Amino acid sequence: MNVRRPPPAILQTPGFAHYALAWSPFHTTRIALASAANFGLVGNGRLHLISLLQNPAGAPALKLDKQYDTQDGLYDVAWSEIHENQLVTASGDGSIKLWDVMLNDLPIRAWSEHTREVFSIDWSNIKKDTFASASWDGCTKLWTPDRPRSVVTLQAHHSCVYQALFSPHQPDIIATCSTDGTLKIFDIRMPSYAPSGPNTNNFTNPLSAAAITIPASGTEILTLDWNKYRPFILASAGVDKMIKIWDARMVKPGEVGAVGGICEAQLPGHEYAVRKVQWSPHRANILASASYDMTCRVTDSRWNLSPGPGESQLCYIHDPHTEFVVGCSWSLYDEGALASYAEDILLDSLETLYGYQPITLSSAGSLFVYDAKPTKCSDNSSSKGAGPIQIELSTTDTSPENWSLHASDIWVSSVFIADHLCDLGVGLLARADVPPQLDGKLHILELGAGAGLPSILIAKSYENTMVTVSDYPDQRLIETLSQNVVHNGIAGRCRATAHAWGSDVSMLLKGNSGFDVVIAADTLWNPDLHDLFVQTLRGTLRKAAHARVHLVAGLHTGRYTIQAFLSRVRSAGFEFESVVEKEVSGTGEREWDVSRAENEDEKDRRNWVVWMKLRWEETLINHN
């Protein structure tokens, strides 16, 4: 059954990547968000306090209530279990800070015992005056808010500890995971140090005694979580991309040093490292996961490795994120609410750090500057005038109910059209023997324009054109689009107007017989809107032999989604002049091939866009 879900509530924090999110155990709509500048490598941190609201249409919306700045990035956050207004954060400088949301600016207490980054913080929901920290210095420490120093230190691993979590069933049991590929379960009532052996040196490098050590992976374990209903059942995941469910019930009170653990299930599916797993607080079998493959997934673990006929382990996949998804968190009160958070500010830097081509090049409320150099087209027309052109564009933060449109970003496909303006053939059409419009100009339409980069560049580059730049009827979006037109000095031959796909096109046409060229960048990602989009194409493209539609889509759209659109548009009276894959940062070209979806990875997908050139079928052309 295809269930239509409401659009997700979205909050953007320009300049700060999200690292952790925590729902308040006292208030159903209060959320804390830990973030870091410069993707957590260097720079400040910020603690955001957020409210979950409903917009006038009844859809969920997020409101930023307050924020606190810190000197280093924040990697985790946990609410107090005894005080509704207090929470604790983990920082990249090794510090831990306690905050009171009723006070401004500064924390009410700070601790600095860890010698490296603190990456995890967890407040016990049983021993409610105690919280635990995990650090890259290999230690896990226990704290109480009223003491100036830690109350227990566990030398948990010889390498980075990524997470330490209290058992939700027993107050003195803690589980940790590490870069050494192990899970460890500690009983803090047991002896402090593991006994010495022939190959150990506990004198200079002591290691705390674990009740059980589970060799979970040959690579780093990045995350773990306790099942909320089944004692000593844990999930783990990490660099090997596999989610594993462990049965550690062989742990015996009073004993230490065991090695084992039964792997109850392995859940494949993610394409890159899994950064976070979390069991549902409402159902024993439901598990959420977040990954560097930019998806958040919800899995039903009941079927283990052998789903029956018609059954699937994967319940839901959420993939609108355009960058690494580093976490997910279930609401403690609303069974259907799951928050995911991503390093969406890794736009300009991914290409440098990882060889990834960015998908978007801006964020809401930012200023984007595009420099167009003079280019001579193959038809001997000048695509960008006599000299360099600079375009300044503001990007808007749309109304909350329309955040799911992703209209606040400038997408790479939009910049690609601007960089390859000659391929639109506007200069050739302007000089050709084209049947004239009423005003004698070439009419061009952009759909789903966002900030309007291609349209504004066309209007500045070709004087004998009349450009209509359009997008969804969101007041903020259209106002910003209109301001961009005026600011760039082309109001005389470019106008901004609102248009919802599939609705009446008379406001777009303004009495003309149709548009000679229709363009759109990254407008195919939602297959539910394909029919409406095609309706608008049919209603706006001039029924003339020279009229063309140019659609450019990044492969993050999905090859199968693009193929579905191609099939749909073909049945609507259009034929393809060309469907070509073009290299984003090079000159490579190749024919469209949907079967490449089976073998390409995320890095490959980011390096290509698909340029689709459509025209009317001959029988539909008006030759008068």
C-alpha cells in the first residue's frame, strides 16, 4: 500500500553541520540540536533549542527558539532526566558543559577531564542523576551534575570510543563501541581493571575490565544502541555498512573477561558507512539507521535474514538529504516521529576533501554570485554579450510548509545550464526565420526556477528575448525571485511569476501563443509531480517546429525516476531530439543509459547530469 506521508518539517542552520539531536523527556515538542562549524574539523559549535509546531495547514514545522555558541564544535547532546530545563553537551575540545535553557549565553557548569574530543554523551534513564561520556582518548567517564569531577573512569578501549550508552534495563551496565571493532559491556560494580596476561601491560596502559567483549567487525564500529524491550540485545553498525543485532544475554553477574556474543541478525542495505542506529522506544522490532549514503532507513528486524513472501525488512527510506546523514532520533512521545540530521553544509568542501561533486551551491538566505565569461557559441552568436557578466542572487527561505520543495538551494544543474548557455540555441533562434510572437521577441520560460540563475543570465545576454521566470506560489520565494530580476537590471525583459504545475497557464502566457524555449533544472526528483509538470509543458511550449524544451537533472534524481519521466513525457506528444549525459566538471558526454544505476556509486552520480531536449511530435505542430 502506498501511504502518502505529510512533508517533513525542515530546519536549516546555515554555516553549521548537525551532529546530534535529542528529544526532551519532559516536553513533547522540545528538541535540542548540537552542531559544529566547518563540518566539525575546526571552528565554533552551536547548541540550538527548537520547538516542533504545526503550521496553519496542519503540517509539522520547526521553530528555532534559542541558541548558544561554543568555542569548539559540539558532537552530542543529552537532556537531563531530573531537571526539565537542563541538558549536557559533548565538545571537540574535550569539555563537557551543562546548560540551563532558562539562562542566556553561558553554561552553568563545565568539566575538562578528557584529553581528546568527547564524541558521545548519555544520561541514564534509570539512575537519573548520572550521565556518561565517551571520548577519543579511549575513556568513558561517569558524572553527576553536582560534582566538580567525574565519579568513575573506565579505560574502555586503547583507541577512540565513539559511543557509550547506559542499559535501559539495568542501571550499572554500560555498552561502548570503538575504532578497534569491538563492543564492550561494562558492569561498573565489578573490579576496575582487567587482569594481567602474558601479552598485556596494565601497569603503563591499564584497561578496565569488561563483562563481555564482542568482536563485532573487522572495521570501526561507529554506533550502537540497546533494545528498549529486550535486555542485553544490542544493535551495532559502522564502516562495514552492515547493521548487526547482538544477543549478549550470556553476561553473568559478577563475572568479567568473557568474549562472545551471538549475532542474531545482519541487516544490509546502506551503501556507505552507517553513522547511527537507534531502536524505536515504542516497538521492540523497529530500528532506524542513518548513513553516509545520505539516507535514513527504518527496518523491521523480526524477519531477520529471511523475509517471507511479500515481506520486507525495509519499512521506509528517507532520502531528501543532499549530504551525509550523521544521525537519527525517535520522538519519545509520538510513535511516528523520527528526526534525521545531516552535514548539509558540506557543499563547497566535499569536492576538495573527498573528490565529491557538490549537488547544491547555496543555502537559504545566502548571497550567490555567478561570474559569466564571454563565450563564442558554435553558431557564431555571443552567448554572454561583449564582456564579463556578474549576477548576484539572493536565495530565500521559503515558508515552512514549502521547505520540502528545496527551492532555497541553487542546484548544480542550474549552474550547468548557465555554464552551457550556448546549448540552448537561443542566439541561433533569435537570428533565424522564426515565426514572430506578437511583440517580435523570442519568448523563454523557466519552470521551478528557484533563484532564477539561467533565466536572468539569458535576459542579460540576449536583448531580443522576453524571459518569464517562474516557481511555486510561495510568497517569499516569488518576492525574492522578483528582487533578483530587479537587482540584476533586466526587469524590462524578464518577469517573475508564480505557477503551480498543472494549473492554469494563462498568467505565464500573457496572451502569447506559447514559449519558444522552456527550460528547467532539477525538477524531476518527485515522481508524484511528473504528470502535473508534463501538463504545464504541454500548455506552455509553442506548437512550432523550432520550439524546444531543455531539461537538466542531476543523477541524484535517480536513474529510474528519470526513466519514468521519459516514458511519461513520450506519451504526452513529445519526442526526444536528444537525451545525453554530460560531465559536470569536464567535457565528457555519453548517451543516456538507465542500466548504469546498477553499477555506479554516489561519487559517479555526482559527476554527471542528464540533458534532455524535447520537441513536439510532427503531427502536433501548427505550421500556420
